[in-house]
Amino acid sequence: MQEKTSKKQRLNTIVEIISNNAVETQGQLTNFLISKGYDVTQATVSRDIKELRLIKIADKGDKYRYALPGRESNADIRLRYTAVLTHAVITIQCAQNLVVVKTIPGSAQGCAMAIETLDFDGIVGVIAGDDTLFIAMHNEKEAKIFSEKLMAVVN
């Protein structure tokens, strides 16, 4: 019973640490815990990170830090989804009121999620296969506008 209590306390301390500090590595987190009196190894911290399902989010400059899932700002989320589109989209073409997006293999569903999350105007629906998305728009004009906006995101 004592072990569970200390583990729970350690997990709560980790949440406190990453909420108040820009922790970039497991080593830094281990050092923070040791300074707070916890007898931990990096392997223990690694398991704790997995249990807490911590993610890394963009911080100042080119740095990343640990955060709890769901604590990302809207800007962080937009950056992540924009990065997905930038790295995966190969071509964008209009076909009447449809926009057809070709991606690298296995990326269409991730790109569909990104497009839906970024909340572009005029989308009726998105269907994704392995490397192709079909995005239905209300009309040809909206399809052209959307494809231009999407091209601006990926270029």
C-alpha cells in the first residue's frame, strides 16, 4: 500500500513539475524528482511518462517540452495539424465541387483529421483512403477557394 501512495504522489509531482517548468527531457524530469526527494531512475520516469500519457508540445524556438494531453493551446494544435499536412500532401486538385488530395502512402486519414480539425469553411464532408482524400464542398467556387487555402498551408 505504501508503494502505491508514493507512486501516486510521484505522478502528482510530475504533473506539478511539468506544469511549472519547461521540461524537455526525461533526464531533466528525473533530476527535478530527485531534487524533490524521490529515489527514481530514468527508467521509472519513462514508465511514469507513459502512464500519464505525457506528450511533447512546441515551446520557444525549436524546443519541445512535456505536457499533459489536452493541455495544448489552439495554436499548438494548429501547428501540429499544419505540420501533418505540410509533410504528407503531394497534390491538390479540384474536380467540380470535389477537392482531391493525394498524400504519401498511409497519410490520408491523418490529413483528413487535420483538415476537419483546422475547420475550413464550406466543407460538406471528407472521405479518406490510404493515400487519397475526397473533400466535398458545396459548389465549385468553394472547392477552388478551399484548394487555394490548402495549397497555402502546405507550401
